[in-house]
Amino acid sequence: MDHQDFKVVVLRKKTSPQKELNPIKTVIESKDDKGEIVKPKTFTVEFGRKLATLRTEKNLKRKDLALKLNLRESIISDIENGKHLYDGGIVHKLKKIFPTL
């Protein structure tokens, strides 16, 4: 192997001394002007019921809708149950499929 002209290179990921912040935890721990903890905005139960109604009218299962939106089925379930954090991007995608939403 004397004819090969190369050196072994070892690539390592740089480690930072600070731990990355969890964005969801940061949102949950936000405080208002009075110093009281504010709960994050979630999809309302009414919005979820309307979504479920429109979805069933189009004969779509949660899995089918999730595939169309490129989301997990559990996210659709959480939205319909009012448990998922509000996301304007998801609303925008939903309005493309359900304009009356």
C-alpha cells in the first residue's frame, strides 16, 4: 500500500458546552407581565369537532388526512381532541383541503 497517497481523516461533531433548549418547554414556561405562568395556545375542541365533521363528510380517515398533510396520524387526533399546540401552518394546510374550516 505504499503507492496510495492519502491520510486518514477523522470527522467529529463539535460539542457545545450549553445544552439546547427544548422549544416546547420554553413555551410552556412562558410568563406574562405579572410573572404568572401562561398556558400555550392549543387548538380548540370546537375547531377539532368541525375538522372531524368535515373529514368524515369527505370519507377521509385520520390516516388519509395525515398523509395528505404530511403529518402523523396522532397529530390529527390531538387536533380533533383539542390537545395539540396551535400551529398556523397546519391551519393553512387544512384550509386548502377544507375551505369552509
